[in-house]
Amino acid sequence: MTSRQKITALIGIFLGAASIYLLSPILTPFLIAVFLAYLGNPLVDKLQSWHFPRLLAAIIVFSLMILALLLLIGFFVPLLEHQISRLLTNLPATLTWIQNVILPWISAHLDIQPFEIKPLGNIITEHWQQAGNIAALTWKTVTQSSLALLGWLADLCLIPVVTFYLLRDCHRVMINIRRLLPRHSEAFICQLFTEFNEVLSAFFRGQLLVILVLTIIYTTGLRLIDLTSALLIGVVAGLLTIVPYLGFFVGIIAASIAAFVQFHDWTHVFYVWIIFAIANVLENSFLTPLLVGDRIGLHPVAVLFAIFCGGQLFGFLGVLLALPVAAIIMVLLRHLREQYMKSRWYEI
């Protein structure tokens, strides 16, 4: 590659990064659609290999995705709303119990002056009915601004439309992109993108399976000990598994507090610890090695650093992009390392 080509490539990378940064407020629905199409495209390709027309295969996969989403919304959202509403309903009594039991114990044993939390309980008591209806509260907040409502509806409608067109035309887009590649670099660039695809597909599909299995384990285990907020804690802990150890720590702390507040004994708290310990052992010894493996090759601290960097630079969009970008960077660094090992600089 000549100096002029290198400068052109650097300018292109800079302009691409600047465009992503400037357009980040409107890119989220497109990225969600790309992610959904990326997950569904292998199934479309599989149906096409069985002599289904590409359009029909895309329609079948898109319909299955919509059906799964509707089932998720129709079944889980009301349950989650009910548990959140119950949690908010019981919160004033819980705060009163903490004020009358926990804080005096802390003051007596740790020589810490107790503080007053009843005003917070009174505020929650006055407004819990309004806060309990999550769906109505969310809709009221969104509809307070007509522009916000229009933007929200536009994003909501845009995601399925873009997802369907990407499922239908993904192969055509890739062929057109490949035709634009420089002839002498086509093989190397295609190899890079093949490695990107292998790493990303294995990681995302594996990680989604890990999240699903852990959510089922957490929720089932907490339901077996009759914890009323089992589904809420299980879903939150499962989703947070995308960040190493975050789901485990948030889940065990929340479940321990909920068990102690509900049952007022340490036996159920001990059951919570057993449930999360079993889930953690299964995740580290079986689920992650089998379903995800060392797909990205990043240390957990590096994963955390990538996620927080993405969030700091690009907000929610950056959090979505953090791990895919980290995976791509790791592939590039692996190739750079191989080139360095072959260069004369390594022999110095």
C-alpha cells in the first residue's frame, strides 16, 4: 500500500468515526435492526439452501421474530409490571421496618448515628399508585411531548422495516460491497470480515443463550423458595450477565435483600446464596465455555473497560457497540501481531 493510499484510508476511517459520533442520536434503531437481521440471517440462508426463495425465507424468519416478540411482550411484561407494582406497594412498609429494626441494630453495634428515612417512605406512600402502573406511567411520560412521541413511534416502526429489508437483501448488499473492494486487497479484506463474522456470531449467539439459561435458572430457583420478586430479579440478573460478574453481584444482593425483607430470616437468604452459587458454577464451568468460549479473547476487566468507554463516548449507542468493536479490534490486533512477528523489527 502506497503512502497516498494509507493517507486515504486514514481519512476514510476518521470520517467514518466522525459520522458515527455525529449521527449517534439517530443510529440506535438502525443498529438494533442490524443486530436482529444479523441474528436471523443464518436461518434465512439455511431456508434458502433448502430451495426456499430468498423473499419467502425472509418473510418466514421475520414472522417468527415478530411472533417471539409478541409472546414475550404478552407474557413477561405483565408479570414484570405486576412484580414491580407489588414491590412499590410494599416499599413503604419495608422502609419502616428498616427504620425501626435495621438502623437501630446498626447504631447499637457499629456506633453509627441512625438517619431518618420516613420522609422518603411518606413520599412513596403518597405516589405509589401512580408509580405502580409502569405501562401507564411510561406512556404518560412519552406523550407529554408530541415530538418525543413522534420520534419514539418512528424509531419503533423503523426497526422492523429495516430488519426485514436487511434479511431480504443482506446477500445482495454484501456482493455489491465486495465488488467495490480493491482487486489486490479483496482476498485479505474478505478474510478479515470472515473472521469478524465468526467471532461476532459465535459470541452473540452464545451470549444470548447464556443469558436465557441463567435467567431461567435464577427465576426458577428463586420461585422454588417462594420469593415474590423472582421473575424481576431473575430477568435483571440474567440480562446483566453480558457484563462479567455484574449480573451475579446485582442479582445476589437484590435477591438477598428481598428474601430477608419478605421472610425476616437468614434461612431464605442462605437459599439465595446457594442458588446463585450453583448458577455461577454452571456459568463458569459449563455454559460459558460451551456456548461462548474464548470468542473475543478479552479479559473481563478489558470487557468492562470497553463497555464503559463506549458508554462515555457514545452513550447507549456506545454500550451497544462496545463488544462488537472490541471483537473487531482483537482480530485486527491478532493480524498486526502476526505481521510484527514476521517483520525485521521483531528480529532487532
